[in-house]
Amino acid sequence: MLEEIATVMKSQSDGVWLKTQSVSSCNACQSNNDCGTGVVAKALTPRENLFFVKSQLQLLEGQNVKIAVSEQHLLSAAALLYLFPLFCLIAVAALLSRLQLAETAIVLGSFTALAAGFAVARLISGPSAQQEQIEILAVLPELTVQHIRITD
């Protein structure tokens, strides 16, 4: 199980809206501002992820929870979102090449198949599939700071 800490943003009768913070490994080294990978990661990676998880727990806004998703679900989602569109591209390119069409038609058909593959993968892995894969493991306790008064 892959675990992450999330914050409750809104509680509803059938579940909760959770927010997680994206953590980039590019912030670890000292040359992250000069590194091309670090700059691209900062520009393209969303800082916060907001999603809905079905739960019967009564949670309050601002509470922290530990959530988890299984490695199998993560790998199958990655395969669906990356390999299925790639398979569509290769299959259509091979089919159109076999039909001896013009190279332009093969390229356009292949990219159309790639876009269709992404669209189908997005429909299959919609929000309802995500809600069922994420589970709330624990409600984390609030950390409070105690003020200590020192008297002379």
C-alpha cells in the first residue's frame, strides 16, 4: 500500500473531499533552480490535488487523515493510461501501413488513434474508479502546542 497524508476540505454525508500536497524529489538537491528537470517539474506539477473519497467516517474540515492506494491499482491505472493509448497508436499505424496508405494518412490516423486511446482510458478510469481505490486508513490526531509559563 502506498500511503499519503491528506487534509479534509469538506465533509458530506457519503464521503469527504480531501486535499494532498504534491512533493517533488527535485527540491532535494541544491541545484534545483538551475536544473532543467527541476524547473519543468515545478512548472507542470500541480501543487495540490483535490479529490472525493467515499467514507462513512464523520470527519471535520481541517482534520488530517492517512489514505492509501494499493500498488496493484496504481500499476493497473498506469498501464491503462499509458500503454492502452500507445497500443492504439501502434495498432492503427501497423494497419494503415499494411493497407499501403500515404505516410501523411498513416501519421494522422495514428495520432487520432492515440487521442482516442487517451479519451477511452480517461472514461474508463473516471472519478468513480478513483473513489473506490482510495481508502482512509486512520484519522490523525491534532498536534497542539502547550505554552509553558516560566516564572522567576
